[in-house]
Amino acid sequence: MRMDRRQFGVLGAQALVAASTQRAWSAMAAPTTAERFHFAVVADPHVIDEFYVKGTENGVEDNESILLTGERLASARALINSLQPRMEQVFVVGDCFHNYPSADYDFYFKNKTRIDIAKEMFDGFSAPVHLGFGNHDYDVPRVSREMSHQLFAEKLKAKPYSSVDYKGFRFVHLNNFMGATWDKGSSQFNKGMGSLGEEQLNWFEALMAERKPTVVFIHYPLWIVSPTEVKDYGLHPLLKKHQETIQMVIAGHWHKWVDFAHTYGPQHYVSGATRYDANAYMLFEADAKAQKLRWMNADLVEWSTHYSKPYTKRG
């Protein structure tokens, strides 16, 4: 069941308590070993190009921020690349670029667009980058989902949803735009609500059955993802069923830091966006032997805002 806004207000107060507890977690990163490693999470870069039409966003803040997306992503990348111990993997939680300048597929091979610029920026990370889809990476119904998937495959070498195993952990990019709510021909069509579709749910359930410690990435916060899609079968029940396996669920989209605690089973955070703040990244230490994560810059987050203080090496 989704929360109403009164419940969300209560949860916001609980998040403040959780955040104060997390401040004790931040300390000097432990050295990398065969069982311990570090990874970074970035959400909502919203990369643009020369075809972007200025002044088309919602309000002054959005119109100003969109023009700085490349600069802020580059700043976050520079910090992440500079860290020791190094970040060994980077995960992007959707909205890799900002909308489509054309519905013509060939346009993207005749021109250098925001998709190519995003590719160049992601290639500049010193660690492998794994991409998830956001709502601005689609343009349903003007651009078909199939065309978006083809462009992602050819330009960014990324699948609609995917998983990668690394040093004892599993990282899963779910896609909440594959279900009926993003199908123009469905009676459930509602782009404000995410859904995965039965095929992806089955794929995810099969992964979870292997019981590897898992981090889940999804663009929409779980509050606006359909709890169930086929009778009582859906993402929310699966998360609760496998909450001992799933270490954390990280979303983007809202561009602000939100702590949903264990409302949906596993710990669920919504990340700030590099679009609004170059310091909006998440840095983690993972210990496969203990099957634990430590969010290294949790104490720097300014909850319920776009902002976080810059991370510096802890001594």
C-alpha cells in the first residue's frame, strides 16, 4: 500500500532520527581487499546539448540548473575519480540525459547529441559505469520505448534493466517504465506511476532466489511504483520477501534526499541529483564477508533538500 502525504510527513520526521544515527558511520575508508571494495552512486545528471531550448523548464531554479548539468556532473566525476581507496564501480540511477531533441532515429547518428555527450562524460570515470533508465531517458508516446532501448544499446551499451555481480555483491538496475503504466495503449497508462511488467518481475525474482547480498537501483521512489501488477504479485511484495538479501534500494527522480527507512522492507533512500548539486553523490564501502554496506558520506547530506556538503578524505 502506498503512503498518503500525512504518513510521508511522519516518515520525514523519522528520517531525521535515522540521519543523526548515520553520522556515526562516516569515517576513514578502509583499504580495498578481496572482500572489501568501494562504489559510487550518481542520480539524475540530465545532460543536455546544443539542441536544448533554453527557458523550457518549470520555474527559475529548474531553468538555471539545467544549464549547469554538464559542469556539475564533471565536478562529481572529478571527486569520485580522485578518491583513495578508489571507487571500483559507479552506478547511475536514471535521467542520464534530458529529453529527446528529435523523434527521428537517424537524427542521433547525423548529429552529436546529449546522448553522445553523456557517453563521453560517463567514459571519463575511472571505474566502470552502469546505467539505469529515468523518465527523461524516455519520451513516451512521442518516442517509442523500443527506440529508446535501441539508442541506449547502440550509443551507451546499456540494457533496459540489468544486473552485475562484483566481489560477492549483486547490483540490480530495475526499470519502472516497462509496465502498463508507461504503455500508451493500456487502460492503466499513467506516467506519474512506475511499473515493471511481469517479465521483469519474474527476472528479478529469479535473481533474488540466489540469495546474494544485493543493492537495487530504480529511478522512481517506491512510493510511486505500483505495489502489485498481477493480482498480488509485484515489486513491493518481492522486496519484503527478500529484505534479508537486499541491502538497500536507491532511487532518484525527486532530486532531493529522502530516507524511507524500512517502509518497503529493505532500507530505501532517494538520492539528490547532480543536476542541482555537484556534491550529490553517494559513496559506499562494501564488505562481502560481513555482507554489509557503509554509506561513507551519509553525515554530509542535507535531508529533504537538493544539497550535500562535499566529501573529503577522513583521517
